[in-house]
Amino acid sequence: MTRGIDVTVAAIIERAGKFLMVEERAGPNLVLNQPAGHLEQGESLLAAVTREALEETGHRFEPEHLVGFYLWHSKDAGTTYLRVAFCGAVEPSADVAALDDGIVALHWFSRAQLARRVHELRSPMVLRCIDDYLAGRRYPLDCLVYLDPRSPEFIERAFG
């Protein structure tokens, strides 16, 4: 039985041809992934990717573009994942005392280095996101709309 669709966000952070990756525990294994995680209830996609990057890397991430949407079914987990990937800039933050549980280390890898470690990637979405980024795929952030049910704008539009 499947658990449904899990919405996740990922931050593609590139500096001088290398990508910021987290080495994290996934069950008994250590895997490589972009700073990424699950969308929480009541959270916008932009808020989620900013939060996840900070929690997993200690860096403040500023999303600049949407890179793409990626749908992948994990037979092992019995779950379909919808990943929303963003690219942007980061700055280290002094506010973070400790990284998320499960984060073992941060690394900067080139695309070629990641390709040689493909068996260590958390999912096939990791390299695909980087390939799309390197291909120049960029979409404006204003193509995403978050309808916050608590906002006056939402209430006015919904109920006149």
C-alpha cells in the first residue's frame, strides 16, 4: 500500500562549479542529497526550502528561481515524491547551533564527482535537478502562488 504523495523541496546551491550537498542518514545508509526536506502543513514552498536549507546546512538560502518539478516513485518506501527544486544564493548563518538530526557532513561536489558517486545519491532526482540547473532551466518564482487561508487577500477573494 502506498502512503500517497510526499511534497519535498530542494535547494540547488552552486559555487564555482561545485554543488553544496548534505551527507545524511537514510535508515541504515549514508546518502548524498541537496539540502532538502518535506513541506510542512501551512507552509509555502519558498518558506519550506529556505527553512530546510538553514536546518540542514546552517546557511541562509535565498531562492532566486524555480528549476523544476520532479515526480518519482520509490518502490522501497512505497511513496511517490513530488520534489520542487529551487536555485539561489547562500550565506552562512551564525544563528544555527546544530544541524538537523541525521546530517553527518556538508560537501561541495562537482557534477562529475557526483556522477562517480551515483550509487550514494538519495534518489535519481538529485542528479536530474543538477542537470536541469546546468542546462539553464530557470522559471520565475512568481509562477508559484501560495494561498494562505489566514491572509486578508485570500479571505477577500474567497468570500468577497
